[in-house]
Amino acid sequence: MSCNITSGIAKGCNDQVGGITAIYYMEHPDIPVIGAPPGGLFVNRDSNGIITRISPTNFSNPSWNYIDCSNIQGSVTETINVNTNGSILGFHQSAQFFMPMTANMNEQRADSSAPQGTQHEFLDALAKQNNLIIGIVTSDNSPLKAYSDKCFVFGLERPAYCASGSKETGITYNDNNGYTIELAADSKEPMQEIAYMAFQGWHQCFKHNAPGVSDNTWDNLDYFGLNPLIEYEGANISTVGTASYGHPDIYVMPGETLTVEGILSIDWGANAFSGSTFLPEWGIGLTGIPLTYDTSILPLPTVPGLQTVYLKGAYTNNSGGIQQVTPVKLTSPTGVNISGMSTTPYFLFSTITRTS
């Protein structure tokens, strides 16, 4: 429905169009990965329990493919299966979309791994699928762009499949001409919420260089570009700076949780150690929230040289106002150069999402 009738019908209701705007899908890992949890998937969540990343391995970029549903002819339903004793036996999820004959197939691919070729070849490949994870993007009429849309995912527990399809043709003005496809899954758990940016795996994982890093100039405005995210985040990234490089800050709205996780690589200098003890500490902006090292993924360095560590953390904005937050900032040791300088440092995001 286009309006929330439980809170009254507001002025401008006819302009508030709901529904789903996109379907993302990727293959469920069917080959066990060494170190992967049961089911073969690494699933990251923020402090609110919202999924921030789904990946077949800890360091791989999620490879989601994209189906455009902006023609407002898509829908998703979840059916609860209850037996005669009132016990819930499971859930059936179903996502339907209509692809007109005039669809631009180049827009149906999120990256180079997506099915290639004509619409006929695309649909032929999709119809054979029975091992999918399905992501749903809804249109929730938020004044902010993209990442604030509510999103859901199913097929994590038991892979989703192509359940049905039909070809529709007509000659009158309002007839559909194209294909209706249904993707479905059966599971013991209901659909889970996933952050919009979790679908942008090929765009959130990239180098953030900061030439000449010393002390806390890691987030120097000279080069800590979050620009590739601007395409998806709109005005929610501060772009104060030159045309080439944006300011590193991200706007975090009241009540939102910013989740940061990824790989930090630096040619560590002698000042980064006290004996064999690793000294550098990092935080999310000036929030006082530390980024912690996950030594179960990568151990801490014990001697100078080019080495990589794994950082993660989450910050919830409870200030009541909009905040500008730098995702990764060096907080200690201050006043010293911790880099050996022979290699430019970088941070490779595995997760950078905001959820509420």
C-alpha cells in the first residue's frame, strides 16, 4: 500500500509509492570453504542484529547480481506455515518481478560476474537456479538516498530457487509484454533485515590512501577518498574538498548505527612498537568508540615492516542530531610517526554500513 493507514492518511499520500525497487541475488556457496562457519557463509551483523555483509569467505567481496524492479511491478510475500496444533513449521518466502521485453540488460548486472547476453539467455540462466540467496530492496519513501531503504534477505538457511515463470503478451495500451518470474525459498526462520550497503560489495571494498601518513593524519584531507560510495550514499557523505578527493566524513543520522570492518595495511615503523608490543589504537572519528583488532582473523605485528591487521567496530548516534563521523582514525600513539613510509597505507573495507 502507498500510505501507512495505521497513522492516518497524510497530505501527499498519492506521491508515496511503496513496493520493492530491486532484487539482488548471488549463488549460495555449494563447496565448503576452509574456516567458514556451518552453511559455508560468513554473515556479519551490527549491534542491532542487522546483517551488514554476506560473503563466502572472510576476505572476499560479496558478488551480488542486480534485477531492476523500479517499474513497480514487483512484490515479496512471506507465508507462515502453521500445523493443526498451532506450531510454526516454517516460512515460505516469495519474490516476484516483471521484466518487460524492452528491459536494458546492461542494467541487470551489478558486476562482471553477472549473467551476460540477451534477455532470453539471462532468463534461461536464472530459471535453472536452485541455489540462491535473495536480497530485497523496498521503497520506504525516506528523504535520504539509497542506504536508508529497508532491505531483507532470504535463502541463507536453505537456498532459494526459481519457483515459476510466465510469458505475458498483449496488444492493447495497458497490456504487459514480458516475463513474470518468481524466486522462492523455504526456511525455519523468517526473512532477516540486511543493510543496503551490504549489496554493494564491489564498491565498498577499495583502497583509501593517505600519502605521508604520520600520527593521526591517517584521515588527512589530502587523500582519504570515500568518493566511490557517493554514487550510493548521495548527500550522506561530506564532499568538502577538491573535485578529485572528498572529505572522509560520513553523516550519521540520529539513532543510526555505523558499522566499520576491514583490513588496515601499513609499513609499520619502529615507533609503532614498545619492544614487541604493538601500540597503535584506532577509533571511529572523535566518538570515543574504539576500533578493536580481531586477532582471530589476523595476528598483531611484533616487529616493524609491512603487515596487515583486521579492525572492526560500531558506533550508534544517540546525540539527537546529525553527526559527521570519520570511519577510521588513529587515536594513539599521538605525536609520533608510526609508518615506515616506504609503502602507502590503505584501509580495505569489508563492511561500512549504517542501519537504524
